[in-house]
Amino acid sequence: MKLLFATNNTHKIAEAARILQTAAPDLVLVTLAEAGLDVDPPENEPTFEGNALSKARALFALTGLPTVADDSGIEVTTLGGRPGVHSKRFSPEATDEANNRLLVALLDGADDRSARYRCAVALVSADGELVTDGSCTGSITDSPRGAGGFGYDPHFLPDDAPGRTMAELTADEKHAISHRGRAFRALAERLRARS
Ligand code: IMP
């Protein structure tokens, strides 16, 4: 089945395509660019699930194509769950580098550096709506390490890969333990159970 992927984030596209290639080769992602769509899917909801649904619903309404969307981010315990759904635009500059700088500054001197990545995936089609979730617990390190992944990965030490940041893992190692890997595999599982 072809699924329109309601995102312009090239990192999410590469990661989700690879995760599905392994977990559910029958599910093939079509990007907005490939579909000739120059749109910015709406994400004004207070939850990951709400945002994933709102992005998938908007593109399904526009195209009639089965549409999948990913809303994700990082929740830091000491910051009361921030930046959460605002992870992309945490700092005024809204670049990965500035976001990470702000995160490290806010955690200066904090005893509790625990955090978790979260990802909600929504599928909207003529058959109805499905939402799945995935999370990945870890902690935030002061100094960045590694060149893989994107976003907060150079500062995120996943509990499931002790001693390495997410950016130091290979792509497949990241997907095996990541919030996105878990959420997309759960979607594939739900679709298998439905058919
Ligand atoms: P969204 O596009 O509103 O879902 O925001 C996603 C943002 O969350 C990204 O821009 C990153 O800052 C962060 N994020 C989500 N997933 C990851 C990941 O796998 N690694 C690092 N940062 C991530």
C-alpha cells in the first residue's frame, strides 16, 4: 500500500522509509514533494497524538490518499516535560544547534537529566483513523557526540545503548530502539492485524 507522508522533514522521511522497508515492505511512503504538494501540514495541537492526526487529516482531506504523519519531540523531566510538542522551535532561532544550546544551558547544574523521546504516528484513510505511539528513555549529556541522526541526538544518551549518544549509533541501531522505530512498527502491526 502507498502512504502519503505528511512531512517536509527529510530526516523523518529517511528514517521512516528505512524502518518500514524492514518492518513492512508492502508499505511504501510517498513524500509531499513526490506528490507535487507544496504544503506545510498544520500542527497546532497540545499533544503529539493530536498533531499527528491533524497533519494526516489535512493531507487526506486535500488528496484523498491514505496519509500517514509523525509528530515527535523530546520531554525533559526537570523542565516539566518541555520542550515536548515545541521541540522543533524550542529556541528563537529554531535550529538544531540553538535548540541544543538552550537545552544544555537550562540543564546546567541539574541533578536529574532524564528525558524521553516521543513519537505519535497517525494514519488517516477511507478505512478510518489509527494512531500509534513510541517512546525512548534516556538522559541529556552536556557535550555533543556523534554525527548520525538529527535534532537532539548528539546530546541524547538512550538507556538502551549505554555509553553512546543516539548520534553515535548506526541508523539501524537507532531505529531498533527509537521512539520513531517503535511507533512505525506498531502501525505496521496494527495494519497487519486489521487485514
Ligand atoms: P515536529 O516536526 O513538530 O514533529 O518536531 C520534531 C522535532 O522534535 C524535531 O525538529 C527535533 O527537534 C525533535 N525530534 C523528533 N524526533 C527526533 C529524533 O529522532 N532525534 C532528535 N530529535 C528529534
